[in-house]
Amino acid sequence: MGQKCDACGKTPVIGNRVRQRGKYKYLGGNGRQTTGVSKRVFRPNLQKIRVQVGGSVQTQRVCTQCIRSGKVTKAVARKPFSLPAT
């Protein structure tokens, strides 16, 4: 299945984890020194949600940025309550 957003196609990205020591210069130190660099993975924040696609409802893995920006519409669990007409 893999770590991939079904809406935008966002996938994990490889970057660096940087270890540092020392005190910042503006705090009176000698500056920050890098003591090591190792690889790390930035993974997308995927959530499994029920999405309205066309006229049907599907369960998809979508990143939180797509949910918040409105790229996908969440499926309505049930109709909202309304008072009967009198």
C-alpha cells in the first residue's frame, strides 16, 4: 500500500538529521558546531477517512493538508437533524 496520499500523491521525502553542540554566538558562545549528519525520513501525516467520491463513499488515506484545504469532502455519516414541518 505504501505511504502515499490518495488525493495529492504526497510521498515520504528523505532528508538529514543534524546533531549539533555548542552555544549560539549571540548568547556569548563560540557558535553551533555540527557533530554528525545522518539520514532520516519525513513522512506525510496520513489519516484514514471516508471520502465522498462522485455518488459513492470510499475509505482513503489522505494527508491532513488535503483534509484541511478542502481537496476532499468527508462523507456524511447521517443526515443532520431537522424539526418536522408543522
